[in-house]
Amino acid sequence: MHGLLPAGLLLGDRRALDLEVWAERFAHPRGATVDLCASVSAGGAEVWRGRSTHLARGARAPEGAPASDVDVPVGDLPAGTIRWRVPATPAAATRGCPAT
């Protein structure tokens, strides 16, 4: 459902949502993978679930970690780093958003 609103939710809907996020690590022949997972619930029912798999070439998964069931193509991609800056306060994160 990438990019879609779940059935029953409307753009601008002001219902309380519960967000759960977690990471799972797996061994991979080229290093280790991490799955970044998220689940959103409204009124006790899950309305969205997402998973994003990332490969860390040359890294090692924790001992005993299961093998990844995702075949991540490596190719000749250059190494890179991305830094996300997260505001220290919720008010800074929601600047420009309509008031609730």
C-alpha cells in the first residue's frame, strides 16, 4: 500500500493513531541486512504496515541471526552516508502543520 491512504482514513482525518516501529537484522552473503518496519493502528485495528530492507556491505549480523530471505542486489553502487536531522521538540517537527 505504498503511497495510499488506508480504507476508512481520510486526508486530514484527526483520529489518534498508534505507531509501532522496529528493526530486524539478518545475515546476508555480502554483509548484513536490516529491515526497518512500521505498523500504524487506528481504533485498535492495523491500517498500514511497511517494511524497508537495507544492505550494509561488509557488516556482520549478530551471531545466530537468521539468513535474510531477501536477495539484495549489490552491483557497483558507491558507498554513501545519509544523515537525518530530527528536531528535539515535537513543536519543531510539526511547524507548518495545521493545529489539532
